[in-house]
Amino acid sequence: MKIIKDSVHDHIQIDGVARDLLDTPAVQRLRRIKQLGTVSLVYPSANHTRFEHSLGVYHLACEALEQLGVEGRQAERVHAAAMLHDVGHGPFSHNLESLTYRRTGRYHDDVHDLLENGTVGEVLRDHDLEPGRVADLVAGEGRFGQLVSGELDVDRMDYLVRDAHHTGVPYGTIDHGRLVRELTFTDGELVLAEGNVQTAESLLVARALMNPTVYSHSVARISKAMLRRAAERLLETPDADVDAETLQRMDDYDLIVALRSCEPTTAFSRRLDQRDLFKRAVWAEIDDVPGGIIEADHDAIREFERDVADEAGVDSAHVILDVPGRPSMTESTSRVMVNGDVRQLGQQSPLVEALRAAQYSQWRLGVYSPADLRERVGRAAVDVLGLDIDGALVTEVRDGLDTTLDQFVD
């Protein structure tokens, strides 16, 4: 047994297959991948990694299995899946996942190849565990896959608390102890036991508050968009000799070195290194944006960027269009027992509609450019994108504070 001191869960005991997986290269690589990607450019202490998060998920999975009375080989499968659930992440966590997915067709939870081969596969087989079945759990498949990846998974319980702890914001604090204790299976579905509507709501509220203040903070979005643009250019540079498969297996430091070493990406790399970020040229609400823009695929968005650059008379490298997906709230499908029936939280809680409305009002389309070009780019973006607004904000984000500098009409 190994005991590790953790900043969130105090002492974590690691034994069995998880202990043997701990020192495999695939798991140790997670020490070099930031949990929150570029969010540390907003919250300087947000430097925690996927490695410590994986330890936390394993710890909560152990507590949940004990509470559910699950032992033996099935418990060991879940222990392994919890420890390995993030080994498929590329550098800077989710920041580049959409980019690599377009080229590989694989998200971070598709880890069948990673678990079948190399040291991880050897460890799993040494413990009489089939790598494919463990990989299925990582993908959220089957009865116990819900515990690793689902609406009430231990992954979410750990990252909300851990992200709040390391950023210093109070919004992600949830009673994960109660959440784990109240888990039960009903007809094969993972649910919260009777009397826990408010417990389920706590997950929903925590996620809803963390999103605008941490995960989708404007500076985090700008830096993520810049990193994504730089990585895309890296993949498009033949001399760089980096493909999407290689990129997925890099860690943060590998990618930083690659971006610094590739001539077409050095400008972006320098800006990210020095926190010399693009600024918001346009920040538009969802009702002001044509549906065709919101639903546009990657190629269409790149074409819009070129059109905006042409209209503004600037280099296309100086325009980034950032279009989030339509608001969604997967936590609202969490299942709770109410008067003996299994109900989705969205059907039971009056908070859900209010939080959906808040999420809708927080949605923003962003157009980013260097500070000295933002007025030209902003005016061009309003015209080219057909934004249905009387004015768009040309804003500057400095030290996390938004200051309106100018307002213009089309």
C-alpha cells in the first residue's frame, strides 16, 4: 500500500492494481499536464495537474464502491478505470481536444489502444483484468461506467472541489462526501437515494457558477483560442513533423517546445509565454448572433475569420473567431429518488430552468485580435458576421478586469 498526502482529500491510500499503475509512464505523464490548461493565466495558483486529479478520482471511486458494497475483481476494474480515466488527454487538457478530434476521430476517453499496449496493458493483465473492459468503463459504458463517467460520476465530484481549491474561488465547494454516501443503483441506473434533490442541485449550482468565473472566463477563452490556433498551425507546417497522433501524446512542455521551435508558431508562442494576449474586439450575446454562425463548422469559422481580416485590412493571423457551442446542462439529467420513483433532476428541481436561463444569458461570441487592431477588427466583424446589434463592445481585459474602452454602431 502507498499513502499520498493530497491537498483536497488529505491522505489517499493506494493499493492493488492502482498502486502498480501509479508509476507507469502513461500515468506519470499526467504530472506534466495542467488540469485547467491556460486558466493559470487568470488564476496564477491554478497549476494543479491531471495526475493529482486522477488520484482524487481514484480515492472517491474507492469510497463509492465501499458504500455500494462492490468488491473483488469488479472493484479492481473500477479502481483501474478511475486511475486511468485521463491518460488519453493531450497537452493542456481539453484546450486542444476539438483540434485533435477532427484529425483522429478520437476523444480523450477513447483509450482502448493506450490500455491494450505497453506497460499499462501489462499491469492490467498481471492483475487478471482485461484492458478492453477497463477502457469501456473509462468511456462510461455499462453499469459501473456511470461511476467513472456519467452525470453523477466521481470525476466531476473531484474536479469541482479541486479546481475551486486551486483557483481560490468558493463556487465549486460541494459536499462530495454526502454525494458518494448517497449513491445507489436502481434498475441498473446510478441514482441518488431518497431525500437528495438538494444534494444533486449542489453539483448543478457549482458547475453553473464555476463556468463563467473559471472555465469560460474571457481571458481563459482568449488564451485557449490562441493556443488552439498555434497548435493548428503547427500541424499544418510540414517541417515541424508533428501530426495529430503525436500531438495527442505530448505533454504541456513538449508542446511549448514545439511551438517555440516552429517558425510559423513563434509569434503565438511568445505571446502566450509573456501573457501578451489578444483582446476582445467583439463580445456578442447569443440573441445577437445569426444561427448560421453558431452552427458553423470549423472550416466555415476559418472562412469567416479570413473575411473579417480582409474587411479590416489586416493579416488573417490577427483575427480569431471564438464560437462556443449552444448552452447545455448535462447535470440536469442526474437521477434522484423521489417518493420511490427515479426522476431526472430537471423534472424535479425548479433551479434547473433558472440556471439554464443564466447559462443562456452568459453565452458570448468572441472575436479577438491584437490590442492595436481591435477597433478595426471589431467593426469589420460586426459587418461580416451580420451581428444583429446596435453596438458591439471593443474591450480590453487586463489582470482579469474588463474595461470598456469604446462602443460603436454599424
